[in-house]
Amino acid sequence: MDFNTVLQIQVDGYPQRMKSHFVGREEGRYIILKIPSLLKNPAEILTKGKEVTVRYVHQGSVYGFRTPIVFVEFEPLNIFFVKFPRTIEDHNLRTHKRFECSLPARLEFLNQRHKNRKLQFRGFVGDISKGGCRATIKYDKQEWGDGPPQIQSIVEIYLALPGVEGELYLKGSLRSLIQDDCRLTLGVQFAELTGKSQAQLEKFLAINRIV
């Protein structure tokens, strides 16, 4: 895990999964995590010896482990220590190898909460494969109104690929969403590609020796 990696944690006896961050570690001894900001009554829930399930995503795989709490520090640091796990399980989410990139893109969302009008954004695609991509756009609360796009929302992506003529059009559904203060990172699963779009994408991936 890298510093400030986003984590999902679940404490035994508390059903809600909560967002946390990786703060630090001492190899073989402990891992330091941030106390979730939305957790009510943390002193009652985060107690020494209680088991915590930790999950995080790295390069297309979900990793997870269970480990007990060994120490909690509330105000002003708001961190807690868990025992360094003996084993970490992983599950690969991706069926296609992805190409790491930084490609300027235009994204459009059909948003039912905005009377089915399309919302358009400029951003970039950070990785791409035959099955999907990861895209990042700026997050403007005034533009989105009552919240960012919902999972399963339809996304249309337009981008120019180096070495491939014309603008590539891709359509898919939103499968994951990470929201920071000023940007959204989106995981998009493509609908089945055919014709020109399929040929353009496969040519680009072949050039970069991904397919």
C-alpha cells in the first residue's frame, strides 16, 4: 500500500463499511490507519483486540486481510494501529490487461436527475483495455447539483488515440467511483464494441503490445 491509499474497513460487530486511509506501517509489526471521519462513537467501536477487515484496490485487484486492533489514538491524531497481517488475499478484477496512459478525453453522462440532459466534461483516461478504462474529470458541485453520477450510469467517451486516425467513440457503464474534493475517478466498463470503435481500440492496443 502507498501512503494515503483509500481503504474500506469493517469492524466486527459494526455492520457498516467505512472509508479510511493508510497512514504508515512498521514491517512485520503494525499498520497505521486513519479513523473514519463519519464514524460515530469511535471510542466504543474501535477497541483493542477487536478484529478489522481491511480492503483496498491496487492495479485492478482487490486486496483484503483481517487483523486485530492493537492501539487507538483519538484527538488530535485520529489514528489506530492494527497488527501487521500474516496473509493478504487478492482477487483480480480485470479480464483484460490495461495500458497505462494519459489521454485527453471528453465524457458525456445521461443524468436522469437533470431531466435526462447530457452533462459534458473534459478530463483524461489514465488506463484503457478492450474491456474498460479509468477516467478522471474535475468535480464541480454546482454542475452536478445533488451529487455525482450513480453506479450503472451510462457514460460516453470521446478521445484521440496516438497512431490511430479519427476520434474514438466508446460507450459503457459506470462501475466504480472515487470522489475527491475537486475530481472524480471513474471506472467504466465498455459495452460490447463493434465496427470502427473495436478496430481503432484494438489497433491502439496492438501498437502498444497490449493485445
